[in-house]
Amino acid sequence: MTKDSFKEDDCPLGVELTEKLRQQADPYHDGMGGCHGPDHTERVHKTALHIGRLMGANLDVLSAAALLHDIGRRFETREQGKICHAEKGAELAREILVRLDFAPAFIDETAHCIEAHRYRGDKIPRTLEAKILYDADKLDSIGAVGIGRAFLFAGQTGARLHNANDVDILACKPYSKEDTAYREFKFKMSKIKDRMLTPEGKRLAEERHTFMEVFFERLERETKGAESMTADTPQIASGRG
């Protein structure tokens, strides 16, 4: 993508500086596929700016944090979760922002957003911008996009399409053959709507959650075979009068 591909409204830091941040982030997205690649980053960026405008956030910090929030992801994937991508990403982001001559205070605020966007342990989003980035990132993991990403990730890790009936989904390990999209829904995605931190994030999450419930209920029935779908199958006329 070139700088002309993006609207100025999506570049609170300016088109040129925003493009520099994208270029710095791109190498870290190599090999991440569609699940955690640049497409995900761009969606989070747009959603974060949308919520940020509604709430009067610092859009400069929010933009930089969103563009760099997942640059530590490949390290976590390579180590199968033994490295926290948020902490690694904050470390890498500091290096990038220093090279681009951002002010120390700006770097600290941006790094906090990235480090806290998982909201794990004592890494709690303290600032408005950190809360918005958290919500924007979580919104991209639910709804239709979230379902698509869950299947992409399952495919990348070699998981099956759907768990067998006798499998205890919550007992299955991450990155295993049973780490399916359905397991991701039951274990994580279904809980996200209750963990949002901003009013707009909560509103959007409720809509996306409703769609997921319908989809995964349908998936569960279809994978059990044709008999379970009989009630929903329209009767086809035989053509005899």
C-alpha cells in the first residue's frame, strides 16, 4: 500500500509519518497470515480511531499504538505462547519510536497501550487510549471477522475443523489438533462482550456476539450430520399433482 491509499482522516499523525510506522511494522507481520497480519492491524487501527473520536482520546498515541500493537506476535507464535506478544511488542515499539524521534512521553504512552492491550496479570490498561486499543483489538476477534480469524488460526496450527462430540473442549490445549475455532469461541470469544471497557466497545461487542451465537449453534448442528438439520430443511415438492 502507498500513502495515497489511505485517507487523511485515518492518519492523525499525518500521512507521511503514518506510512513510516506501517513500513516499520510490516516486517514483523511476515509469515503471520491473515489472522494476525497487516489486515488485522488496519482493522484495529480504524476501529480504535472510531472509538477514540467518540471519546475525545489522543488520536496520535492511539494511531501509533494500533499500528504497532501486534509486532511482537510472531515471537509468541514461534514459541507457542511462551513469550507474551504484548510485552515483546511494547519493547520493539519503543525502539521504533526512538528511531523516528518521537518524544519520550509519547513513547511511554504508546508503549503502555501496546503492553496492556492483552489485559493480562498486572498489565492493566490505565489510560483512555489503552482502554480503547484493548477494545478495538478484542472487537476484531469476535463477530464475522472474529470467526474468520479463528478458522484461519486453527488452520495455521493444524487444528481440525470441529471437535468430536466426546472431546472436552475446555480441557484441550492451545496449539493442539483440538484447538479449533469452536474451542476458541467457547473458551474466549463468547466471554469478550462482558470484558469491554468503553461504551462504544460494549455496543459493538453485543452485536457481534449475537451473530457468533447463531453461527456456532448452526456449525454444531451441521457437523452432527443431516439428521440434526431435518427441522430446518424445507420440504421439496415432488412435482406430482
